[in-house]
Amino acid sequence: MSKLVGLVGWRGMVGSVLMDRMVEEKDFDLIEPLFFSTSNAGGKAPSMAKNETTLQDANSIDALKRCEIIITCQGGDYTNAVYPKLRATGWNGHWIDAASALRMEKDAVIILDPVNMPVIKNALAKGGNNWIGGNCTVSCMLMGVGALYKAGLVEWMSTQTYQAASGGGAQHMRELLTQYGTLNAEVRSLLDDPKSAILEIDRKVIAKQRSLSGAETANFGVPLGGSLIPWIDADRGDGTSLEEWKGGAETNKILGRGPGFGSAATPIDSLCVRVGAMRCHSQALTIKLKKDVPLADLEAMIRNDNAWVRYVPNTKADSIQGLTPVAVTGTMDIAVGRLRKMALGPQYVGAFTIGDQLLWGAAEPLRRMLRLLLEA
Ligand code: NAP
């Protein structure tokens, strides 16, 4: 009989992408899905449902306990509220989660199997049952340049990110598009007139951006359309954001490095910026290598690391065509380009990576973990 797999958060941003991928890869053929909701218990489950066609209450521990495997994309508050109560009942099923809430727990593995299959297999063999998707930015970066880490070549890394609105969820994408629409409407008649003065357009746009209402900026707190926000997630009070902290902490945990694994962590620091892209997290990397390695060797390592790296030659034509959110959105590609030795010295390498953070950065590692559990 197929395993009963609970699906929580399936209609959110990550959840919708996960459902699409599970349909595409025929994962539903292998499971009996049980759909949950925090807002519509008793409603009709989506079309992938088989025998269980009613939405279950996602806060009902009794309903959750029925599942052998639970996949949740509902968010950290939900995990914090429900997970401890569920485990307290003695439930020892597999918990697969997109939220960060449990990521740094000792018994949780951050899953990114093309990068850390040995860490996952080791935990599986030891009876592990908490499988947490990594931070989207970190996962996309490691899918791109993980080869350099696996080869032990990275002395340290600094990254500057350009993260899409969808990183915040469905409501954030809507807000960005609504803002673009509002700004366009503000100057549409001037745009239609080729003789209108550009400074007048510019003045009207900035005035509109500065006067957007609380409702129009409810999700990001400030305008994002036509602007950027140089802070993502909580303020840690030491000059860094939580998103920036995750870059170092999670990269090392995924790779099985750092004091928790009896080794030194690789220093990684970030500056994380929200930009007005819809999907895809991009980042500019500065990597200090432990030794001088020819660029052609680095390129070969990156190209050959996994099936999803799409290497983009470091030319203007290739970069503007192939190394953008527009080119990468909705694909499984992890585009890596702008690879070059930096003026700082032969051990310093620059690169630019882009991945659809809703795929490799969120949904894909979750469904691949489900497959690993079904095959185990
Ligand atoms: P989200 O789009 O806000 O969805 C979360 C929940 O919000 C849904 O399951 C749904 O719950 C509810 N919801 C309320 N209004 C909605 C609407 N208009 N459309 C769809 N759902 C709505 O959040 P998310 O971006 O998927 O993130 C879920 C978790 O994944 C978070 O912990 C996040 O940190 C993590 N994550 C996100 C990303 C990303 O790029 N977005 C990447 C990696 C990890 P009900 O159906 O129960 O009402």
C-alpha cells in the first residue's frame, strides 16, 4: 500500500511550485496524499487527491499523526506551533519542511542531495527523520559552485545577493506587480507622448513611490517596485541580517563542516539585497581560493559538478542573454557565469550565480527527499 503523505502549505508560493513538480515527476503515483489547510479545513482537496478528498485541519495533531511522512511549506510559525506537539505524542514519521525553524537543530539535516547526499545517507542510516530544506539563496549558490567547496578549495567567500520578491511568498509577488502597475499608471499618458520630458516622468514616479500607502507596501514595508531593499529578514542587532547569517551557518552545515562536525567552518559573509525581480535569487561571489588554480580547471569543475549547472561563458552577449532571472525562471538550471580571476590576485575568483529559488532553493530538495524516503 502507498504511504500516507501529509501535504501542508501546498497552495502557497513554495507549495504551488512543489505541487507542479510532483505532478511533473509523477510523485503522486507513488503516494496516498492527504492535503491539509490552516484556513479551509473541510474544503475540497486539490485534484491530485486520491481517496482522501477533504482538506484536513493542519492544526489537528490527530490528523497529522496519521501520516507516515509530512511535507510542509506552511512557514516557520506553523512549524514552531505544531511540530513539538506532534513529536510529543510519540509520532516518529518523517518531517520534511521548507521553513527555517528547525534547520539548525542537531537532529535536523539540511537537504540538498546533489551537494550533500553522504550527509543525508548517513543520517538516514542512523534513523534520522527531520529533513529541512535549506535557505533558498544558500541552496542555489551551492548547486552552482559547490564543486569548489567539495574540492576543499575555498578559503573564504563573500557574496552580494540580488533576491527576488517571491522569496517573501505569494503576497509579496502580488505587491511588487501592483506597485509596478501603479507607477506605470501614474505616468502612462506622459509615456505615450514621445515628446514628454523625462524629468517630469522621473519626478512623478518618485513622488508616487514616496506616497504609496501602508496597504500598498504592507508586505515589504517600503516600496520595492523601481527600488531595492538592502535588508532581508530579521535584524540580528550586530549589523547583520538573519539572511546574511544563514549564508555562513547553513552552507557549513549542509557541507557537514564546522565545530558541530569536528572541523573548522569556512568563513562566509554576505550582503543580502531584495530587488524587483519576480523569481530567482542571483548572487555575485568573491571567492578566495586556498591556492592558485587555472581558470579553465575551475570552469571544468563547476561544469561537471551536477546535471543542472548551466555554465555561461563570461562574455557580454552570453551574460545578458543567459545569466538573468528572465532566462532562468521556471527552469531547473543553475546558471553560473562571469567566472574570472579578479584584480585582487590569482587566488581571488569572481562569479555570478542564478537559480530559481522556488525550485532548487525550496521545492525540489523536498520532493527529492520524499523520493529518497520512498526508495529507502
Ligand atoms: P506563502 O506563499 O505566504 O504561503 C504560506 C501559506 O500562506 C499558504 O500555505 C497558505 O496557507 C497561506 N496563504 C494565505 N494567503 C494566500 C494566498 N493568497 N495565496 C497562497 N497562499 C496563501 O509562503 P511561501 O513563500 O510559500 O513560504 C513557505 C515557507 O517556505 C516559509 O517558511 C519560507 O521561509 C520557506 N521558503 C520560502 C522560499 C521562497 O522563495 N518563497 C524559499 C525557501 C523557503 P493555507 O492554505 O493553509 O491558508
